[in-house]
Amino acid sequence: MPDASTNSSDTATPELMKAISAAFNSRDVDRIVSFFTDDATFWLARGPEPVGRTLAGKEAIRETLAARFKVIPDMRWDHKEYIYAGNRAISVWTVKGKGADGEDLNYQGCDIYTFRGGKICAKDTYWKMVEQKDRI
């Protein structure tokens, strides 16, 4: 249940989360970015920053996803669980795909979403690091 400061149009719902997941699995960039606010921030799991890589704004998100799907054309998320908390939601998933560079993706991870006006204003992605060395 949303708190008093959360507008009902900001509330994360099962229908919204399933629609977002379907959009990502379609790999249709225009469909995906239609779920983001113009000023959205998307933090990727990988990148040169402590937060991974920061994408600021809908156009940066569009460009990066288009480039990603060229490199990993069969990228797909199997969503295991959604957790709801007012204008926030968590999606728990496994991502799979084969990169053009030969990398096999098979990671478990999650996305933390924040919504404003029925759209994603922030998306923060995390995934498990698969290492070939026995390390704790």
C-alpha cells in the first residue's frame, strides 16, 4: 500500500511490472523506453563507475539498449519474483544470452525500480558475478 506521500499513479503494480518485463524481452527499444520518464536514470550493473554505468535520460537509455541488443541479440530475462513497496518495486530474474564476442550470459540479478506518474524514473540493476576462480 502506498504511503501518504505517494500518488496512486506512482504505485508499482503487477500489471505494470509484467508489461515492463515483456517489453525488455521483446528487445524492442522504442517499446522499452516508452516505460521511462524523459529524465529517467538507469544504472547498469557493469561499467566504469562504482554504480556500474549511469545512463541519464531517455535518449541515453535508448542508445545504450539499442547497442546492447546488437551485441546480445538473444538477451532474455526470466522473471522469478516481483516485490512491491509503494512507488518502488524489485524484479528478481535470471538473464541469458550469447554475446557477439562469444560471452555467455547466465546471471541471476535484480532491478530496483522507482516510479513517477506511472513510468520508470529510476532503474538500478544488480547481478551476480560469475567467476572462474574459486574465491570467496
